[in-house]
Amino acid sequence: MTNHYSILIQWSEQDQTYIASLPEFGPYAHTHGSSYEEALKNAKDVLELLVEDYQARGKELPLLNSSKITV
């Protein structure tokens, strides 16, 4: 996949799992995983499905987030 969308992964104390969000796709585009790596893998899978769905329906993809965060 050549699109460079954001994936935000945070630990949820309440859910005792990692939550991965895809901010450019809105508040309901998220998944989770029991490890950081699993959450990242799941987020990449969801992202791929979202892009495929948008393209199949002829819907314009969201604009890329141009802000960068360095950790």
C-alpha cells in the first residue's frame, strides 16, 4: 500500500488492551490488540480494507494528516 495514513496506538487501562485508531478515517475507524504489535497489524489490515472499500465505491480517500510526531 502506498498511502501513508496515521495509526495511533494507545494502551487502554479500562479495556486492558491496546487501541489502534485511524484518525483520518474518523472516530469509528479503530481496532485493538493484546500487544502493541498485534494492534499495529490489525490497524494495517483495517486500513487496507478501508482503502479498498473507498476505491471500490469510487469514494475520495481522506486527506493525509500532514502533521508529524517524533517520539
